[in-house]
Amino acid sequence: MHNRLVTKISGIIGVDNGNFHLVNRHANPDYPFQFQMQDKPSSRFLIPVHNPGNTLRILLEHLTSLPDIALSEVIVIDDGSADGTKEMLIRDFPEVTRLGADGSLFWTGSMALGMQYCLDHQVPIIFWLNHDCRPLPGAAEKLRQAILSDASVGCAAGWCRIAGYPEWPVNPGVLRNRDVGSLEPGEIQQVEGVNGNFVAFRAEAVRKVGLPDSRHFPHYGDGPYTLNIGRSGFTVVVVADARADLDYEVERRLPPKWRIALSRDSLWKW
């Protein structure tokens, strides 16, 4: 696992073939983004994408309606999109920070890049948020409070359901090598690992464990990484009341252990 992916800088980062390097934004406009963080922000939301189409716009417009997420807290890791994502962000969502890459990072590498960026900017709470996952109002704050109220919690995950199918909750995590299944309202369940759709991390836990292993798990690196958080001495929890809606995807019906097994075979989906 790479412990450092990005050099701490005050300028521009580019990515070619998985290698991060400084880029002159005037000489190379393909990777322009401005650092928009304050010195010590409370949290940032990492959204990895590759040709997301209109789904990313739908999510960002949804986030503007939420009381507990600001667009200035959002970081989109744009891994080589060729569908106008960069132009859409610059034109319609200038508050959003964009990290540009060349398509070689995949899901886990994109999250790792965003997490290193947050660590370099002293962000205490780092969120994973997939671009087809829409948190309900107040859900992000519930995850923040789960982190802030208990110093032993290394990461806290929301409980997602397939949009339009409330009877199909996505399994929130694994406990003793078995799916957790269902949760009660108000419950905060300690687990061994969680799905990565909507998760908050304590920065201290990330610094202790390192970044997600994108070499072995370019996709579905969420399960192995959150298992490592739990094994490091921090606890991993699912917050039942931190709800989010997910777009339908058949693989979301699979247990995390099967999704991990499919990781290498699923590269073409990126």
C-alpha cells in the first residue's frame, strides 16, 4: 500500500499513468483546478468519477438542497472523463474543487488521491460519497457526530437503500464474516467492514492505516480498507439513521466479500 500518493504542494497536481506530479496550470490546461480549502475545514466529500454523465449533476444539485453539506466542501476526483465533466464543473459548480487524472486511477486510486489531498490540508473528517448516492437531509451530520462523539470511531457509514425500492436496503456491513442485514431506527452498530457508498473517516485513522490499496483492489477497495481501519484499533460503525438513496446496480445486492472477489474482473466498468 502506498502511504504517500501526492506531494504536499500549494499549486496544481496532474496524473499520468498513475504517477502524481506538479503541473503548471498555464502550460497544461487539461489539469486545472484551484485549491479552495480553508486552513482547517471541518470535512470534505470525495466523489470519484469517470464519464459520469448527468448523474454527477443530479447529485450536486441534490447536495445544494441539503442543510449539512456545502458545495465548497465537495471534491470531485475526475479520472479522465471525456464527457464534458470538467467543463460542467467549471461552468455550473465553481465552488466544487476538481482533481484531474488521466483515467488510470479507477475507484480506489481516485479515493486515495482525494484522501491524501485532505490529509495534506489537515481535514479532520473525510467522506466517501459515490456519484450515484444521494444522502438524505441530516445524514452527513449524523455521520459527523458519530465520529466527533466517540474518539474510538475510525469510520462511520450510512445505511443506503436502492432508490425506488425501500424494501431493498444495501447491506450496511460485515460482522463476524456475516452480513449485518437489517438495523433498528436509532441504532449504531459496530461492524468489521462497510460498503463505501457513503462513509465518514476520522483523519487520525487514515493516517494510521495509510491510503486504500489501489494496486490490489482498483475497484471495490472499500471492504478491505474499512476492515483495516477496524483492525488498526479504531472501531467501524454503521449509523442506521444516516440514510441515503442509491441508483440501482445489481452488484449492490452482493455481499462485500463477493464484490471484493470481483474487483479485478470489474475494471472494464470504470
